[in-house]
Amino acid sequence: MATSESDVLLVRQVRSGDARAWRQLVDRFEGRLLAFVDSRLRDRAASEDVVQETFVGFLTSLPHYDEKRDLEAYLFSIAAHKLTDHLRKQGRRPIDQFGSDDHGRPLDEVPGGARGASSIARSGERRREEERVLGESMGKLVREWLARGDYDRVRCLELLVVKGWANKDVARRLGMTEQAVASHKFQTVARLKEMARKAGLNLDAALED
């Protein structure tokens, strides 16, 4: 099934770094994804985390997204992979737990999910170069934010990246909405990728999961 024209336009706007389009995409699909995940986990907090990871996975996999593919199906395939990862971390067997996705396919076989960085073979030299560029780019972003007094973004980056907190915990600590935190995360990743491309390096794989 091909994606709709409105979804194609929305994806293109997200790719261009349009934060409003990102919020619209989240609003459009968050409820359905949450219902799908929670029907299997029966744990609202954990389900919300998986959905947040799904949106981040979508963002980092954007360079590989084919606009001819149905957007909703693509998001659900990423959610299925994130769900599988969550269950594995708990020592549970995803296939035995609930067999297949809504289309009758085993969750491990749902195509199109974002690949983890660990699945991409990169030389040690390339990894070090990626880490150097990523570190320099993040430092530049932090200096920009501090220069204009945008301390919320600095704190978001610290809690999300350095401390590894979930979006909902960052939102609670900073008195922000989860959507605002997700938007900050999206814009930061988009800027880092843009800065890396200008430096002649593709950080898409390094910024996955």
C-alpha cells in the first residue's frame, strides 16, 4: 500500500527539520502506536517508552525511508522491533509471548525497522572519526544554546544523552511536555546530522539508537 500524499508531504517537512511537522506526525500516530504496544506489554509506562523509542527510530532511519511505502505500516514495523528489543532485555521471548504482529507476521520478521548501530560494521578508525565529529558538533550546539540563554535545550541534552533518561523523566524534571522534549531531541539530531554532512561525514548510523 502506498503512503498518502499528505503523509509524503509530512515526511518531507520532517526531513527538512520542520519541528511543527514533527509534532504533527507524533500527534497523528502516537495514540495508535501506544494502543498497539500497550495491548502487548500491559504496562503503560513501558509502552510509552517504547513508543518514544519508535519515533526516535523513525527519525534516525529517515535516510532509508522509501516514500512509496505506507508511513503507518513503517512506523508499526519500527514499533514491533522496539517491542521485541524491550522484551528481550527483560529476558522474555517475543514470539512465544504474542506470536505475530497485526498482519500475521512474526515480530522478528517485520521488515523496515531502524537498524541499530551495533548491526553496522564500521572500522575503528571510522568510529573514532565519527566520535570526534559528533563531540565537536555537540560542543558547538551547546555553546550556541548557552550564548542565547537557551538553557532548556542544554539541560535536555544533558539528561537525555549524558544521563540516559527517558523523555517522560526529562519532561517531569524540567517542567516541560514530553512532546517538547521529543521536539528538542529531533531538532538536535537533525542539526548534528547536518553539521556532520558539512564536515563530509555521514553520522546517520552513529546516531541510531
